[in-house]
Amino acid sequence: MNVSATAPPVPELKPGTVAKSVRDTLVVTRRNMIRTIRIPEVIVLSLVQPLVFVLLFAYIFAGSFALPGAHGPAAYREFMMPGFFAQTIAFGTASNSSVSMANDLQSGMVDRFRSLPMARGALLTGRTVADLVQNAVVVTVMILCALLVGWRAHHGLLQAAAGFGLLLLMGYALSWVGVVIGLTVRAPEAAASSNFLWLFPLTFLSNAFVAPSTLPTVLRWAAEWNPLSATVQAARQLFGNPGLTATGAWPAQHPVLVSASCSILIAVLFRTLAVRRFRSAGA
């Protein structure tokens, strides 16, 4: 007599439990990662664009910038790299989150997920976690390029890891901003265009590429209190890179604390807005 072997049943998790939310989030994250891998153009462009910017600023524009207390192209290359890390993470994360979420809404994928017995926040959290993983890959490639152009982390491996941890935390927080935009505009083209309205002021009105002391009074105040400036300042401090000019602004004096606090606050605030927007869209 033939006895057919049957696979053990998959254990059912109760709705609303932490274990089910985590499992659903990992499933959505895996789906987003597989989708990204199957579109190699996305990966290639996300890697090539920041590398081109690094090479342009390192070998063409570096001699045109002056830093207080530091001179020469080599000093500017070390000064600019934390800013490029932050800019690449901010643009890549927020843009990818908003466009991908808007595309899922337009294609009906969100409605399909909503019809399944899954945690409500898993779709949104899975999107941001997938972007975090992609950011880590992009940053790894950028580190190799930065080492080639002369950038170094002078305070050891642990402090360098802490610096990159703050950069990735900032990127994760900004990904929730992108999710809110993607849930609001719905059309991928509108999501891509709307990102420039806030990403350009966020990145360029900061200390990423120029010292705030060189800016007019109002712009200097905005740059000093920019959350991205705190993250870049914290990264420079942890990496041991030049550009840590002494200012009276409190964020510049406590960059690590301000960077971590602002990133957590942004993530909590915009995750709350994203969940509310997601629920109202399905009502």
C-alpha cells in the first residue's frame, strides 16, 4: 500500500500578534527585493549616478571650494564624502519609496494585499525595510569609490560603523516621508516630480557641500538647524573628517544626539501619517 507523504501544515499565527506582523513584513520585504533584482536597470542606475557625482566633485570641483581651517582638494574630498553619503541615501530612499508605493497603488497591488489576511502595516513597513537593504548595498559600493578618491575614516571601525548607522537611520526615516507622498499622489510620475520640491532644499541647504559659515545669515540658520546637516556633521565627527567648524547652533554642538533624535521622530511621525493614509485610502 502506497502512503503518500504530506508536508506538515504551516502554523497559523493569530491576527494582531507581533509574530504575524513580523512575518508579514518579511514576506512583503522579500517581494520588494525580488522585484528590484528582476529590474537590473534600477540597481545599475542607483549605483552609477552617485559614483559619477563623487568623481565630478572629487576631481573637477574640489579645487574650487575652500574650507575654514582646511585647504586643498584632498581636504575637500574628505569633507564632501559624508555629504554625498547623506545625499545619495536621501534621494534614493525617498524617491524609491514614493514611486514604488504610487506604482503599487496604480497597478492595484495594494488592493490585492489589502484583501489578504495580513497585518495592515506590513505592506508599508516591508517597503521601507526593502529600501533600507538597498541603501546598504549602495553605500557599500560608495565606500569603495570613496576610498579610491582619498576618503578615509580616521577614528576606527566602530565609530565608522556608528556613522554609517546614523546615515542609514536617516534614510529609513526619509523613506516614510516617501511612503506618505506615494500614498497621497498615487501617480508614479507625480511622486517622482514632487520629491524634488523638498529633497533639493533638504540636501543643498545644509552643510553637505559647503560650510554654513559661508552662507548669509538666514540661510546659515536654516542650514545649521537642518536635520540632514546634523547627520552629516555627526558622520564627519565619527569619521574624523574635516569641516567641523565651531558654531553657536545647538545641533552643531550635539550632532549625534540631534541626528538620532530627528531620524526617530521623523520615522514615528510619518509612519503614523502613512498608516492613517493607508487606512483612509481603503475605506
